[in-house]
Amino acid sequence: MDSLTREFGAVRAVDSLSLEVPAGIVFGFLGPNGSGKTTTIRLLLGLIEPTAGRASVLGFDTRTEAASVRTWCGAVLENVGLYERLSARDNLELYGRIWHLTGAERRARIRTLLDHVGLWDRRDEVVARWSRGMKQRLAIARALVHRPSLVFLDEPTSGLDALAAAALRRDLAALTQQDGATVFLTTHNLVEAETLCAQVAIIDKGRLLQVGTPDELRSRSGPERLEVIGRGFSKELEVQLRARPDVGRVEVSLGRLLIDLASGSQAAPLISLITASGAQVEEARKGRATLEQAFVDLVESAK
């Protein structure tokens, strides 16, 4: 993407977006509601044209070679693209025929994909009777039938319960490793992005805020933090902690103490001080901010 821009009347949904996605990884594309994520996917698939700028997907120009882009890509967007009166096997059979796979290729591919998403034993069931999670898993298998080099997934776990979402994440990781495809993933689930994605980009109001690995974004978000779970964190303890040169911000809430650490600071002396004050420590963790906190900090600082 090079200065990719899309306007809808007075609204600039994508604003001078420049980004390069490495091949062979799960790439997370993150942003608040209305930040331009879905519009960007539609631009990259050649479903709409940019107002300005350009994009190249797998070497194809999205303006002039949109059909080639869609031939070499798979996608699961808002509509999962399934025929609900057909069985799971018949859905994949249909898409295999559309992609001109031979009979032997279709049979082998259907078995492989349904095995990987845990649906082979239910291959002859009508899809309309299935849960949303099962339909999403079949939709991802459908998007991979023709072995695309790049797969776009727009909020694939949205609306799923925790167990269904976890199963879908496992399926996605296994399928993409097997096929070697690049995955362009939008999600509001920051834990999901942290687990799956080798790189992430964060956008807001159509503009790129940051791009990097989850570790890089966490490290840019601020200092290391010590999180202490327990009881009895007194005001006197807060005063003592804030007076120390190895401590930055101190935040106390019910049963939780958060301490920003100066560079190179050790946690052990602080935990000793906390226990000596009479507080009861149940758990202590030292580490960088979560990807979720980094995301919130970036979006809020961009306002």
C-alpha cells in the first residue's frame, strides 16, 4: 500500500495508508470500530477503488488486476459465503468445482480441510443447523479450498463464545501453517492478536499509528510494570513507593497494585517492602504492558 486513500463523500475512511505485509505470517490489522479496517480489505481485494494512492497485492495492481488478486486470495468477510441448504462436504465440493479442481483433488482437499477444522465427522450435515462457530470454521476451510497465497479474515471470531473462538484460533494456526498462506486478520480481540500475529498494525480514523511485532508495540507503550495482587495496600506504602528512585507511577485499586519501574529496576526489593508494610501478597508479575494496553495508549494519544 502506498498512500492508499478512500473517501465516501466528506468522510475519509482510509487516509494515506502506506504499509507492507511480509509473506508467510499472520498479520494483525487492528483499530477501533469505524477506523477503516474493512474498507482497507475491500480496497485490497479490488472490490472498491481508491480515491488516491495505490495498492499491490501479490504483485497485482488492485485497480487494473482486481480479478487476478481475487483469484490468488481467499477471504472470509461479513458474509461467510456458505450455502446453508447444502452439507459441509457439498459446500466445499461446489467451491472446488468453481476453482477447477479435479475430482481427485477435490476429494483429497475436502478431507484435509474438514479434518483440520474438526468437521469431517459432520460432513454430510446441512449447514443451516450448525452453530455460528461451526459455520465460521467451515467458512475458513472454504476460503482455503484453492490453496490461496493470501487469506483475508475480517473479525472471524466475532460473536463466538470463548470455547468456539479458541477452537477457531487453533484451526486457523494449523491450517495456515499447513498451507503456508499469509493471513491478513482484523480483530477486536487483542489477546487473539497477541497469540496469533507475528506482526500487527494499528490504525485509527484511517491513518496508520504503529506497526511492528506485539513485543515491539508493548515496549513502545511504556516502562516495565510490576503488578501485585493481594490485600492491605496502605496509603503509607504508596508514599514510600513513590519516594523511591526506581519507581515511577504507582496505581492502587481494590486488591491490585501497579508500579511502573525505572529502567533496570528489580522487583525483589519492592516486593520485600510491600510485605514488610503488612500487605498480603498473593501474586506478583513483572513485565511490559499488554498489547491491549499498548493499543489503548496509542489510540488515546492520537486523539
